[in-house]
Amino acid sequence: MAAFHKVLVANRGAVASRVIRALRQLGIASVAVHSEADRDLPYVAEADQSVGIGPAAPRESYLCIEKIIDAARETGADAIHPGYGFLAENADFAQRVIDAGLCFIGPSPKWIREMGHKTHARKLAQAWGLPTGRGTDVIGVDDPDLHERAAELGFPVMVKPAAGGGGIGMLRVDSLAQLDDALRTARSAAERGFGVGDVYLEKLLVQPRHVEIQLIGDAHGNVVHLFDRDCSVQRRNQKVIEEAPAPGIAASRRLQVITQAAAALAKAGYDNIGTLEMLLSSTGEFSFLEMNTRLQVEHGVTEEVTGVDLVAAQIRSAAGERLPDILPPSIDVRGHAIEARVCAEDPLRFFPSTGTLATFRPPSGEGIRIETGYAEGNAVTPFYDSLIAKVIVHAPTRDAAIGKLSEALAAFDIAGVKTNIPAIQLVLASDDFQQGKVHTGLMQACIDAAKKSRSST
């Protein structure tokens, strides 16, 4: 197997920097692409080469397939790594990369397409024997049975785009009176965000947990799991705090679901990195939510507890290597890791905050890992997502990790933009989080409690 000579990273910021670091460790040259707004970000200088691909607007730069492939050809790259976000789960992009004679570092277009449409993915999960929640197929614009189908599921329900992710277009519906307006709004958001207006209904679990199973496959029929993560602490369906392993799940139940998922994907022929996302009800029942056919933002917590470099493993798998040659013969979980996504936004109202990072001094120390795409003096612009850094800690126990993360966030010196650090600290200090009683409504509950406490004093 011939290793890649040069890889173009079709992304920006923290994930571009992370992939470039893995390429350097593997002895592979890297190419960064950047918009006009990002030309001074650190990842551009970290790469061996860089190419400007247009204006700040994503559709004119990072989402422009022709510009990405042209940049790869011009620089002599033989592969493209999509990172996460932007084109990472675009099956047409993956196929265009392959048609151009390049390697796409990720699952094959077939898998991106099959798992990218959520109702189809749920049918596949059912066929594999995975537990699945209740939901509908795609809802037609003039579906005559719409209200009956919603009532049959039972309110509350969630209206969800069948393509895409990141919480875009997801709306809670508590009654039939809200349904039609919610469908129109969700379809519009899906069209804008993903170019596909398909939506469907899913029975909404109130305050569930969000548990992920990390998987990686190769082109030789091997699939391995790297245990689980909990990503329940969210704000408006956007993950904020993630940890590995997921707390408070019986070892036998955890292993049953994880090994079942890995066996199902191996039998189906899954061929690169991926994550099964599951909901865990308050009564302890798992149900399949979706599958992400890419590297996850929160991959770092899995790396910290397993010692496996997931990005390097993904690259080597895409180059044709076999998992037994890539991964250690035995993978175990060591200690506990927690990640906080530090975003440039108002800590209570969560409006984006833009400006120049007059001060940007991340914490450091044993067991603290920082993933960022910014440095002091860089501008946080309105063109991209608000994530400015991930603070990841690793410690022997969950309690120690919570304490270390709280101290690290308190030491993070940032000026020039507002951040969500105060809201994260509210969660870390809460009794529920410290006891492992996490759920998707926890962050809002902590914020509401803090507001109530202030108003009563």
C-alpha cells in the first residue's frame, strides 16, 4: 500500500489544524485552503502549502466543489480530507473527488448517501436489528394523513430535516395547531441549509440522553468500536459538553449495544470512520437517532480515553491499510475525558458575538488539551460557526475531570468577544451534572435556575 504523498484539507479553523497535525505526524504533506476572511488564521501557516479559494461566504469558498478540486489538482494533492461540517457529508462531493482521480478520506459515497437521509438510515438500522424510535417517512407537502400520523405518534413530536444536521430546522411541536407552521418553517430551513427540503416526524423523548458509539472501518471488511461518548448537554440541539465514557450506564448494557452496532456495520461493509448516535430514555431504553459518516467534533474525548489517534487511523484506513495494522490489538478505556465547546456568543441569550480577539490565552497543563483555529489578534467573523476553541481534559476519574475542566475554563483568558464559558460553568457546578444525571435539557435548566436566583435577590 502506497501512503498518500500530499493531502488537501477542505475545511478551516480547528479541524483543519487537527488534520494538518495528524498528516505531519504521518509524514504526509498538507495543503490548506482559506477564504479571504481566514487568510491570517493559524492553520493556514501550519500547512505545507495554502491556497486562497475566494470570498468569505461559504458558498463561494468552502462549499464550492470546483474550487476545492481545482486547488487539489494545482498543488499536486492525491487525496482530500473534508474534516467535519461543510462538504464532509456531501456524497456528491465525495464522488466528484473520486472521479477526479483523488482519494476521498472518509466513507464511500454510497455510505454518505444512505446514512445522510435520516428516514432511510432508520430503516437500515431496523434491518440491522438496532433499537429504533418511532417516526414517519418523509412528510409530503400535501399529505392528507399528516395530522392522523402525528396524533398516532403522540405529542410532543419533533419535525426534523431528513438531510443535514447540527440542529438546523429541528422544531418541537406540542399540538396539532402548531404542526403546519412548524413544517413550513422546517422545510424552509432545510432548503437553505442543506438544499433538500425533506422533513419527517419523530416521537420526541422528553429530556433524553444523547449517547454516541464511535466506529471505524476499513476496505477489508473490518469494523471496530472505540466505546461510547455522552453528548447530552446541549443548547438548542447543539452539543456543548461531551464526555467519554458515558456516565451511569451499566457495563453489560453498554457493551451489548456497542458490540451489536459494530457487528451490524461490519456485516454491512462500512469502510471508514463513523458515529452511531443513540437516544437513551429515562427508563434506560436505547433508540437509533442517526449516523454521522465523518469525523466528529467531539472525537478528542474518545482519543483521550483510548489512546487512539482517530484522525491518523481514518487517513490510514482511507489509504487502504487494514485495521489490525492500524489499531492496537486491545483497546480499553482509561480514566475519564470531558470536552467543552467554547463559543463566541452571549452566555445567556446565545446570540453570536463577533470581534477581534484582543486577548486569547488558552489554559495549559497536564491533562489539558486545546483544539482551536484562532490566536490572539484574529478576528471572529459572522461568516462561520461560533466555535473558537475546544477545551478537553483527561483525568483518572470523572470527578477529577470535572474539577480540572472547571479550573481550565476559569483560567481561559479571552477578551474582545463574549463567550459561553459562564453557562458551561453553571452546568459543571450543578448537582445533576456532578451526579451524572445528564440530559438534553440540563443546560437550559441551569440557566433558568441562575436567572431565577438573580431575580429573587
